Amino acid sequence: MSLDGKIDSTKDKISGKAKEVEGKVTGDKAREAQGKAEGVLGKVKEKLDDAKDAVKDTVDDVKEKLDKD
């Protein structure tokens, strides 16, 4: 996972958790839902970045094998 991707997904997860807690404390269901959604977005970004890295690694491995032949 790239550093920028990790920072971005972590930012979304932390911000989402803060909004979720704020919503619970204040009784604001909309804010709580917004926080949960933002937290999920952060997790999705993390998984997408991991998948991107895995595909890149696989492509690099295939290129390396083709170069040897």
C-alpha cells in the first residue's frame, strides 16, 4: 500500500469514527450514519489499494518471467 493511500484511508477511518461518536453523544443519527459511512469508505480505500498492489506485484512477476525466457 502506498504511503499516500494509507494516509488517506486512515484519515477517513479516524474522521468517520469521530463523527460516529459525535453523533452518538449528541443523539444526531444523521451524523452517526455519516461517520459510519466515512469509516467504511476508509476501509474500502484500504482494500482497493491492497488489491492494486497485489495486481501490480503479479504483473511484475509475469514480466520478470517473460524477460528470462
